[in-house]
Amino acid sequence: MMAFPAVTGCGGVSTTVKVPVNEIRPAKEATPADLVAAYNHLAAKITSINASVTLTPTAGSTYSGVIQEYHEVNAFILAQKPAMIRMIGQAPVLAKNVFDMTSDGQTFHIYIPSKNKFIVGPSSLERSAEKPIENLRPQHLLDALFWPQISDGASVLFEENEDTSTRYYVLTETRNGTSPEIERILWFDRSDLNLARVQIYATSGRLVSDIHLGDWRPTTAGTPYPWEITLNRPHDDYRLEIHVTKLALNESISEDRFRLEQPPGTELVKLDKLGTGSQKQ
């Protein structure tokens, strides 16, 4: 039998590394009831968003075999509960619009000047485009900007989790049916108890949105808000990094600012629920 020498003393292979004091992140304690109450207060407090942001889209993945990175785009986002949103993207240097998109929760409108197209379709549209970045829809952003409250009586599971650098509390909300299914999973960073991640599921366990939230800052609205947001849409095969540069919460936004009319001379493309149908006008 082969003998192995003991690893001790000066000849040992272990080392001790002291973490800098400013990097020590002791885990805070909270009960499930505490987390639900704090989360619901935050979710209810935010009613509208007026933000300037930079967007960095990435389309494709290692699963599709192609990853395509796009240039950073400056954008303006207006959003108002329950489901109104408008986003205008501009080229960084020329400040020229590259897209303008709106959704009211029922119908979306997208104007793409470079293609002279005006696209209209139902907000519930699920379409696998040839180019994944074309799956981007304004209503997808609502998942990342607003977070619905956990209703009274909802079934919520509680657990602790961690990765190499962070400890989390995790709340898993399920939907009732013939068999329970996950509706969404909320991750809270235990170093500050801020919401760090939101995963949203459709039926049959289908992950539709995976949202990471960071750089929480106080606001004049009396509630903090994340200035770094990453929206992953795995089935739409794209990721959108959102960096907030200017933010105002809970301001009154007039309805006409969410209205997007078809510019004269553009091609009107009407999509049905299957993503088909086209019409020139």
C-alpha cells in the first residue's frame, strides 16, 4: 500500500488570504415575511419611469452556435404601469434615431427608419426570427423595469443559496393549476437584501426572462432603483444590458408620449400571433 506524506507546517500547500475590510460582506438576516413585505413595498412604490440609458444588445448564444455583439446604443425609456412603454434608440455619435418602439400591453408598434418599416403586432406575439435581435419587443423591458407584487395567499417557497462570492435568500412563487408550476423566482443579495435577480417562467417550466439587477441607488421618489439591468431572453436568443445614466421615478407622463404613428411613405408590416403577414402602405 502506498503511503502519502502528511501536509502540515511550513511544507503545507494551504495559504491564508485576508480579504480587505472594504470587501467584507457579512450576510444579513431576514425572514420570508420580511422579504415579501419589503419586496411588495418596493414593487408598489414605483409607478412610472423616465430614464436615459445606454443599451448593449447581444444576440445568439453558445447553444445556437452564433454570438453577435452589437454597438452600444443611447436610448430613452418611458414606462408607466400597468403596461405602457416607449423606447427610442439613437446612434451614439449622430444622435439619429435607429428605432422607436411602443407597447400598451395589447399591441406593439416599432418604427425602424433604416429599413423604412413600421411594424405592428400583438404584444403576446412569440416569434423566432432569423436574426435573434429582431425578437426584441418593448413589452419585454417591462419585466425588467417593473416587478409585480406577490399577492396575498400566494404559494411562496423560501431557501438560502450562494455562489462563490455572494449569499442569497430565494423566494419561489408558484402558480396553482392541476399541478403546481414555478411562476417566478426572486433572488435577494444577503449583503444588503436588495433584489438581485428575477426569473420569470411561462407554463411547462419555460424560462422566458432572466433579469439581473445591480448598482442600487437612492432616488427622490423615496425608494432605491437599480442602475445596472441585464435582461436575458433565452428562448428569444438575445441579451440586453441596460446602464441607466439619468433617472426620474413616478413623474406624471401624458398618454400622447406613448403614441407612435406610422410615418408617411413607410412600409406597414402587420404581424399576427404567428408572426406572419405583411402589407405595404
